[in-house]
Amino acid sequence: MDFLTPTTWADALAAKAEQPDAVPVSGGTDVMVEINFDRRRPPALLDLTRVPDLREWTHDDDGRVRLGAGVTYARIITELGRTLPGLAMAARTVGSPQIRHRGTVGGNLGAASPAGDSHPALLAADAVVEVASVRGTRQVPVAEFYTGVKRNALAPDELIAAVLLAPATGPQQFCKIGTRNAMVISVSAFGLALHPGRRAVGTGIGSAAPTPRPADEAAAFLAGELDAAGLWESRGPLPEGLAAEFGHRVRAAAAPIDDVRGTAAYRLHTLSVMARRAATWAWDEHRGADARRAA
């Protein structure tokens, strides 16, 4: 097995172009597990830990956070907790402290596991994945990035450069069901983001379909009901039953299976509950922010 160690982004792209079968490694929290259990034996590993560009986050010309693919979960929590609260909530549930100091959102995207913890938060925030090769750079909406079970939209010669996310303009939530709060693969997960400025709701479903996916109909329903009732302006309480109906519609957007971690029926039930709670918590936070400003 070859071990490639580029020290610049240009060298990394050139190495990937020369050896498209090389598997990128940053934190190694997914790839090395598969290698250690002899589930995967790639012809080459492409070590990206020596590429400084990937470890940086900045703001682009549109005001979005450009999160380098090598920024760790621990740094998202400590440096971007207020700016990207949903992603930071998801990051806090990832593995152990050691894993959070090694694992990256870029790696989570590359693995494209339906159970990846960052995916629901990225979907709810309408994230965009920046990918690159020696041929150039392109941007892929995160909902289009997942193409199948552990498959993504990367061409053989492409690498993930960064994730682009607008700073939160409203409350965000992340919920995860597992046998414990961390160091566990989720049985199901849900992300939600309120976007008051455009009167929209973002959603993300994890571990309950072949790929992470948004619940677009449920999101449009909730946003429309809030708009029809004038609640985006008044910030009044949610009408009775609205959060529950939202949860039912999120459930309808899922397509889970039975496996060793849970049954399809259990996943559907938990998604409905998590969506109802996430909507309630986010709206209560939205109302509370208005009250705090008035105080």
C-alpha cells in the first residue's frame, strides 16, 4: 500500500489525479477502522493532515463560513458554536473527546454514511460542499452530494476542499437517538434550522434512509403554517398540534430499514418525536430571543 504525503493543496490534487484509487485520510476515524478490521484494502492512502489550507476556516465574499475539510469537530464546538450552532450540537455527540479532536466534517462527508452525525445539521443549514480537482473547483448542494449508501458525488480525481454554510440567523437544533449520548452510531437523527429572514425551515434526517435527506414537504408545511398565522412576525406560541403534525410529516419523509441497531418502526417513531421536540425547542428559543431584546 502506497502512502502519499502532500504538503500543499496543489500537490494533494495532483496526487489524487495521478492515483484516483488513493483513499484520502485526515482524522482516519472511519478509514483506519475499516483497514484495521480488514474491510478495506486500498492501493494507496492520501494523507491530508499536512495540508494547512484544509485546517482553516474563513468567511467568503458572500459572508458564508468556509469550513476547511480538515477542521476538527473539537474546533467547530469551541470556535464556531455560536455561528453554526446546529453543527456544533451534532459535533458534541461525535465519539469521544479523542475522536472529536481527530475527526472532521470533510471526512464525514467523504464516508457518506447514512448515520454520519454531521449530515442532518448540514442539510438543515443548506450547506454547500466545495470539491476540487486539477480540472477546477465546483460547488455541490449538500442534499445532492449523497448519491447512495456510503456513496457521494465526488469524481474519482476530486477531493473535498471545504463546506460552505451561512451563519445561523435563527435557532438550530440537533437530536440523536442511540444507546447512549455519545460514542455510539445513531439509530436515528434529526436536524432543524429556523431561517426567519426568509421565513423558511431547514430539516435533515439521518440514519433513517439509504442516504441522509431533508424532509422538504414537512419543512414547507411548518414554514407555511407559521407564515399563515403571522407567527414569524409576532413570535407567538405554536398552535396546538402544529409541532406534532410536523413530526408526522418528517416521519413520512424517511425510509428506514431494520438492522442490529433498531427496527424501521422504532426509527420512524423516534424521528416523529425528535422533529416535534426540535421544532418546539427552536421556536421557544426564537420567541425567547425576542423577549430578551425587549427586556
